[in-house]
Amino acid sequence: MGESERMVNPKYDLMENNTLLHRQIHPHFVQKSEVSSQAFEATSSAFKPTPKDDSKLSVYNGEKFSAKEAFEHFVEHYTSIGVLSVSVQEALDIQLSSTEDNIPFNGHAYIDFTGLSSNQMKSKAKLLKKKANDRGWLHFDPNYEQ
């Protein structure tokens, strides 16, 4: 999907293709310092969308939060050992759109897995994981002990 094909919804903010989408990584999704594909899988046990989530994987908009700021915001209420990120373009490259909806906070976004089968979600999650792992940790909890 090219830039000209992206639909603009005035209700949402449009992010640039090079914008990083910061994903919080729960310790259960790390194996020997490597992130499992479940960290980017919309149907993983820890991040399985409920019917109200509608197959949308929560991320932080990198235009509004640095990886460190996203981590600090997230760990006020939840558990994370760090942040890995993919770009809007990397999601588009595998036919996944991303949208900043600013719900429940300004800067919240999601990667949309709507309409995909479980196997398609797993396959795309693995591709996102590879991109994120190739980029490396953008923030890692200095107090985390394996």
C-alpha cells in the first residue's frame, strides 16, 4: 500500500511511514535475550485481543514518545522489560496498516491485524519480530535480571 493509497480518517492522526511504533515487551516473551514472535503476535497469550480490541496490537507512536518515554509511561501500570520497534513502513510492507487512535492516551496507536486468520497473524508477527530484533532494543530496563 503506497502513501497515495492510505486512507485518511479525520478522527485519527496520520503517521509518517518512517515513524517508529514502540512495542512493550513482557518478560515472558523473551527467550535467552531474544524476543519470541509472540511479542508481536496479536493472538499471543499475554496480548491476545479481546473482542473489544478487534485484532489491533497496541503500540506507542514514536512521533510522540521516545522508546524510553513509552517504557516509563507503560510501567506505571504494567510490566515491560523494554521496547522494540517497527516502522509504519515495515508494517505496510507486510500489508498491515497502523493508526494512531489516541485511545486511551495521546500517542496510543495500533497495528491492525483485522481480517487475518490465526496462521496469517502468526506469520506476520514473525516478520515484525525479525524487523524489531534486527533494529535491536530501543530501550531496555537496566534493572531487569534474567
